[in-house]
Amino acid sequence: MKTKINSIGLEKDPKDTTVVVAMSGGVDSSTVAGMMKKDGYKVIGITLKLYDDTKQTAKSKQCCAGQDIMDAKRVADKLDIDHKILYYQSKFKQGVVDNFVESYLAGETPIPCVQCNQTVKFKDLFEESKNLKADALITGHYVKSITQNNETNMYRAVDENRDQSYFLFNTTREQLNYLRFPLGSMMKNETREIARKLSLNVADKPDSQDICFVPNGDYVSVIQKLRPDAFRKGNIKNLDGKVIGVHDGIVNFTIGQRKGIKIADKDPLYVLEINSDQNEIIVGPKEKLIKRKIKLRDINILTEKEDFNNEIYVKIRSTGKLIKSKFSFSDNEGNVELLEDEHGISPGQACVFYNKDNNGDKLLGGGWIIN
């Protein structure tokens, strides 16, 4: 008799299926651990310690802070599941924090959450899960995943306000086939309700905010601590090349920024370009931020290339809308033509591809914006 496919798409009885759940200490991952336990799976919870706490982070609303590790431990005890803490501070600093700082120094606007997923969470945690002989790695990301014939595809979450597919474009095909995202078809209030029914202490815990290692969103102070030499004065120029002001360091600016330029002009000025080689900022009117063409590097494709023959949509920021586009690529680079105007596209951000099928908005992959 053929074994029935279980809730995570595998032909195994849940009691014979071992899953690793990445437990950050928040309500989402805790609820996922509880769901897996309730469904009869063998659950191993793993919590990552990614950075050493400061006075600001220890009591912050950020993931992977000290309080979160204790919360994850309490949830594991409540669910009566095995729980491990992995100390990845060094890996996190090298793979995420240092990259974050260098990206700003290069005049880019980085996305450390993508780097974290790409390196520590899905690379190292993936390997650890395999070492534990787990059948799948489960996370609390809001991404819909559909597994058929042992192949998994990602889609935007049902709760589009919580959708995290943008941050997962750099997942490998091997990782994706091993990953599962049980919350992708739920709304956030449903997740909290499940947590309450499971009597989890984190059911009403506030969501994490900002970047985990950046207290209160003050990324400049983080860079100042790690690279105090980065704050060199330089020129602010207009589009004619005329020097109209002086800045205190290019890391204080991002493309599309209006506040903080501190230059009076008859029309509002926006940051149009950050030239790290010359240590200068170029400013101008808002309409000069409009772009229709984007060049990409380090493209990651998660699906068949034939998917790109269909209508393509892109996201150029995590909170942005889907924009109908045309896309051409060769080797590891690509060119995107947006079919409508978009403002403030910044190097260092991601451009993520989707198309639409019967299951929703399918994640095809993405790349890093060069210009």
C-alpha cells in the first residue's frame, strides 16, 4: 500500500519524519514548531545566536536578541521538543555585518536579511539539518510553498502584507526542495490564534522590527562603530557638476533621500547618485529619479528558464508592488525593462522576478541591482 503524502509533501508518516524548525523566539517560528509537534512529526528546534547583545539589543524588538533565545527555549520546553542553540556570531559578522558596512561604503543600499538567509540561515542551518538526518527544514517565513514530485516552488504569501518571498530569491534549488513554509497560506491573526490555542508564551509577543543588529534603525551608528574612518567630508553637486554643498560621509545618504541634504533650493532636492570613488553626492529634482531600465548582477534562477517566456513581474523593494517588465539575461548578468515608471531604484537592492500561474505569484529568482 502506497504511503500517504504528509502535510509537508513527503511520502512518510509524520511519526517517521524528522523536521528541524528554525526557532527565532518569535510567534511565527514558535507556532510552526507547535504545528509540527501537534501533527505528530519528530521536531528538533534550532535557535541561532547571531550577535552579542548590547544594552540596546538585549531588550529590543529585534530577532535573535538575548530575550528571543530564552523565549525559544521556553517554547521548546512547553512543546517537549529537542532544542539546540548554535553560536554563529563569527559567521554572521563575516557574512552579513561586514558585507552590510562595505555595501554602504560603496554607495549602495544593502539588504542584510537576504544575506542572512543566503549564508547563515539557509546555508549553515541547511547543513546542520542534513547532519541531523532531518527530512526537512521548516521556517516561519510568510511564503507559500508547493511541493510536487519532491520539487518545491515558492509563491507570494496569502497575507501580502507579510510576504517575505522577496528576501528569499537567492535560495538555491537544493535548499528550496528541502525547505517548508507552513505559514504561507495563513494570515498573521490566524498564526497568533494557533499560538494561543497551543498556550505558547509568545502568542502576543510584538513582531521584530528593523534589522536585527541595528538598534532603532540607526545603521549609521553601526557603521561608525565598525568603520569610523568612513565618515569623510565630500562634495554635494547638482546635475551640472556644480558644488552646492558639503556632506559628512556618503553612508549618511541613500538614493531617493530628501531629508538631511541641508541645501536650500527653489525646488526640493533628492539624492540621485552616490559616487563612492569621488566621495560625492549628486542631487536634483524628483523627476530625475524615474527609471525604466535596470542592470543586474549575480542572478539566481529558481525555476525553468521557460518561465521567463511568460509575462514577468518584478519587485525592486520589499514593500513595493509587482511591476510588469521585460527581462533578458546571459551568464550572470541581466537587463530589466520596466513597463511603467519607478522612482528611487538603488544599487545594492534586489530585483526579484515573478510570474503568475494557477497557484499565485510564483517566485522565479532575482538579482542585485547595479544601476
